[in-house]
Amino acid sequence: MKKSMLLCIVILCAICLNAQQSFKAAIKAGEEKTPLPGATVHIKSLNKTAIADSNGTVIIKNIPAGKHEISFSHVGFEKKILAFEFPLPADTTIEIELDQTREEEGEVVITSTRTSRSISNIPTRVETISGEELEEKGNMKPGDIRMLLNESTGIQTQQTSATSYNSSIRIQGLDGRYTQIIRDGMPLYAGFSGGLSIMQIAPLDLKQVEVIKGSSSTLYGGGAIAGLVNLVSRTPTEKRQLNFMSNGTSAGGLDIAGFYAQRFKKTGISLFASRNSNKAYDPAGIGLTAIPKFDRYSMNPRLFFYFNEKTKLDIGFTTIWENRVGGDLNYIKNGTPGYFEKNKTNRYTMQLSFTHKLNEQSQINFKNSFNHFNRAIQIPNNLFEGSQQSTFTELSYSLNKKKVQWVTGINVVTDQFKEDQQAGIAVRDYSQNTSGGFVQNTWVATSWTTIETGLRGDYVNNYGFNLLPRIAVLFRFNPKLTSRIGGGLGYKAPNVFTEDAERVQFQHVLPINPLSAKTERSVGFNLDINYHTTLFDAVSFSLNHLFFYTQLNKPLVLTPTGSNQLEFINANGAIDTKGMETNLRLIYRDFKLYIGYTYADVNSHFDQVKSWFALTARNRLNQVLVYEKEDKLKIGLEAYYFSPQKLNDGTMGKSYWICGLMSEKLWKHFSLFINFENIFDTRQTKFDTIFTGPISSPTFKDIYAPVDGFVVNGGVKLRL
């Protein structure tokens, strides 16, 4: 009897062991049939996850008998979910093909290069902030995109006002005026309207942010010498999108925003609206605001018309109103005499985009935008107020064949600024009209080489003609290793709206004389290397390393004159920026580690004298560790290091670290988030001064470190 029972137990154990199956799959790119190392395979019902090895092969063991759904995913490819009935036949290897993501599904498809290709197939180096990363950054700063950009390698947001928080973007160490910010391919944030632009753009209605570092003037004209930031809006889908966000901060901030979008048969609509505000905040207790008091209202409705499968039109309108006042707390709260800085802005923008497919391979595109921007900047004894009116019109044609793509077009840009006359001050009015044409070719020369070439010609009234060639090449050495190399020329027509002029609120700044001021011109190139593999059959590893160089000739420099005024003069020499960026990513199960390092050696060479360019950190380190249970929980730790920076007065700033902690708990239709920013309260006011003289009439120093310190924010997001 005992022997019989023992035999039964052995048989049952053998049956149970036999029921525990293994699953083996070879994951490949659907178009090229090449292995996909680092692909993720997940069995949700068993909470089992595995990463494909260097051959695209993955094995999951101990799968019980029965039917199980298995998901397959990889960055840049469509997620696929398949059901399998276990046990499978012995020694079975399932071949899984993943297709590259398509634009209409809202995946990572790049539009900044005008070719709408997936990011892995673009010769021009483009970085994207999208999906979960965009949402996480939006949680930290729902009212603007300053932090979203500042935490990327090679990008630094430079605060130009100690009390009003005004900031600009610096890419690879060059001034903010050399970075072009566009929205859906249209330049809406140039000139006067660029001074507060990144502080007035909320991220809730963005699908992704695309960044091109290095000269992009061939693609979009003057101003993109340091790089280009393209803000890509969310568009309607057949499934309704209805999102709300509410956020509060320990610094007295409140953000409320909503986004709705839906496509119907022949029409579609999207609507974004937000209110952002903050109380006057002084964490240092010095009597001056680190965050100003402000109220901002934004609204952006868009209408979409789908006439047929070939023709579509969308029209959008944007309005932004903001009142912002910083300075002496007693003045703001009680109205007593003291230093103040007021900014009152109104922005009205119209955008139109029309697309018509001529056939399966070609289409025409027409874009038009109109922007009216009014801003008044007031400090004691000085008022700078004016209106900018700008337009952009472009007609382009694209041809997309199997191995060759052509894009060609013409555009006209107008930019007019009219200053309100103040007694005894010469107005800084200007009117610039730019007419240009461009052609771009993308050629798949071999299975491992794609070449992109472009040529633009622009004529700017008062400043003449600019010819801008560029080239970029993508090398695919093997499925693990790729490289890009590219370069081109750039230019920037003169105007008074620079970081230096913004820093002094345009006080004592003379108008630019088009007879003496010359166009700034640049040359630049970059080289990057990309490597990805799987370590220990469990860890997804990817590395991107970039070398960059840009030389800017005869830059406009704000120079003191003998009559206590400031004049823009083309320097006798150049500014160059050279260095490298390294981005490392490791993924193990639910953990993701990102490490980024930037080395930027930026120098001016004026009158044969070399000098370290002010307000550029030569060394920066970014570290982010994220734990994520899909659709359930996210926890992230961040640490950022900035090396010492030279200041405009010749002194040196201090090095510093900024650390943060974020978390979000998700349910089906809503989530709760909380963010501890700058948890060690790193502030310039703790280890350096921000002004000299009396508080009633301060002389401000450069702001190179945070002034707002430790801030907690948290809120709720609804997805209905």
C-alpha cells in the first residue's frame, strides 16, 4: 500500500513538472527582419518579465498549463499582444515580428526633420521627450516646460531675472537667442515673444517634445544655430481624450488644467485650458521674491476637418494673459515703496495647417501662423513696452519613395516690433522680412547607410542673403551599433532681444543700426555613437555618446558706451562651444536607471583674447532611478550636479547638487502624484549673494543656481 501511494506521488509530481512549460521566442523587426535585442516580453497573469538577449531571443520558464496572453514591446516599435495555449510543442521557437511605430498611433515618429520617419531611421540626431517621461516631467512642473528641458543633457535653462523667474534655453552653452522654439513646425516664440516663452507653455496638451542640437537653420531658417525645440501637440483620435490636472505647491502655487480631444467622422476638436498662479515666495527671508506673484490664463481650441482620406485641415487659436510682479515683498503685499519688476503679457496666435495627398507617394503642405504679442516690463524709473506682430507662411511638397525622400518648399516670415514711445528714449522698433526656399533629400544608399542632405537660401531685408547647406549620415553597422555624423551652417539676423538685454530690462539699450550691425553666422557639426545590447540575459543596456562643435562668428555683444548706455556691436572674433554628451540607460525588470553627463567647453575669442564664456557649467551630471509597476505605481529619485560657472563680473560661482523624489499612484481613471523638488534646499542665497546695495535699489548678480529652494508639489490627474 505504501509503495502504491509513493508511486502515485511520484507520478503526480512528474505530471506537475511536465505542466510547467518554457516559452522561447525570437523577436525581430518586421520590416528588416533583424533581431531586436532588449525587447521586453511580459506575461501579466503570471507577473513574469524577460528581456531579449543580443540575438533577440528570450526564454521564460515555469509557465503553467493553460491559456496566457503575452505582450512584446520595444522602443520605437508597436506593442503586440498574443495568446498562447500551453503546453506548446517541444523545442518550439516562436518568431515574433514587431512593426515600427506609425505617426497616426501617436508613437515616437519625428516631425522636426520634415520626413515623419521613426526615430531609429533618421540621419539627423533627434532627442525626444514623450510618453511616460513627458508625463513624469509634467507632474513636477505642470505650469511650464522649464524643468522638462533643464533636466536633459546638454540643455540648461538660464534664469535672467532674480525676482521674476524669467528664463531662456541654452543648448550646449550658447545663449537662448540661438535656440529656435517652434510649435508643430511653426515659429511662434522668437524675438520679443521669446523672453517668457518657456515659462508660459504648459505641457498637458503636448504629445512629445523633439530636440535637435546643433545648427538646424537649413530646416527652419535663422535662429536655430544652437538647436531647435519642436513642441508637438496632441491631436484627436477616435477614442475620446479627456484629461484634467490639479496641482498645488508649498511655495503657494496652483495649477489647474484640462484637455479634451476627439475625432468624429469628418471633423475633430481639441481644447486646452489652464489657470496657473503663484503667491509671492521668499524662502531666503531676504525680502525679495524668489518666485513672483503671478496669474496666467491660457486657452487653445483647435478644429480639424477630414474632407477625405487625402485631405485634412486644422485651425487653432491660442490666447495667453499673464500678470507677473516680483521684487520687494512689502511693495507686493502692502504697496509700500520698494523695488519691483512687473511683467504684463498678452499673446494671441492663430495656426493653420493644410495637407493634401496627391497620391500614395507625394503630398503638399501649407502652413500659416499669425502671432500678436504685447508685453510691458516695468521697474522703478523705467518702462519698456511694445508689441510684436509676426507671421509665417510656408508651402512645401514631399515625395516619399522606397529609398528616396524629397522635401522642397518656400516660406515667408515677417517680424515687426513697435515700441511705445517713452520720453527721452529712442525707440527700438524694427521690421524684418525673410523670404526663403529649401530642398532636402533623404537617400537610403545601402542597407547600412542613409544620407540626408539639405540646402536653404534666405533673404533678409537690411541684412542680405544667406546660403545654408547641411548633411547628415546614419550608419547601421549591426543591430547593436549605429552612428550619426552631421553638420551645417546657420545664421541669426540682429535684434535687441537677448539674454543680456533682458537681464537689464532693456534699460539704456540703444536701437540696433542695420547699417553697422551684421548678421551672425555659424558652422557646426556633431558625431554620435549608439550601442544597445542585453547584459546577463536580463538587463537592457543602451549607450549614446555625442561629440559636438559650433563656431559663431562676429556675435552681437551688448557693450557699454561712454554715455552710460548699452550698444550692440559685432565682436571682433568668435565664440566656440565644443564638448560631449553621454547618455546611459539600464533597465532591469521594473527598475530603470538613466545617467547623463555633459562636458561643454565654451569660450569667446575676441580681439585674440580667449575667455571662458559666462554662465556655462563645464561639467553636468544627471542621474535618475525609476521604479515602475506598469499602470500601478511610479517612484523616481533624481540627482543633478553643476560644476562652477564663471559670472559676468569675472567672479566664479559655486558648484552644487540638486536632488529630488517623485511618486505617482495610478488607477484606471485617475492618479495621485507628489514631488519633492530640491530636497536638500540648494539655493544661491545660501552660499552666495544675488544682489548688492540697498534692497530698495538692488544691483543684481547673475543667477546660476536655484533661488526657490526646497518645494513640494502634488495633485491629482483624471483620465475620463
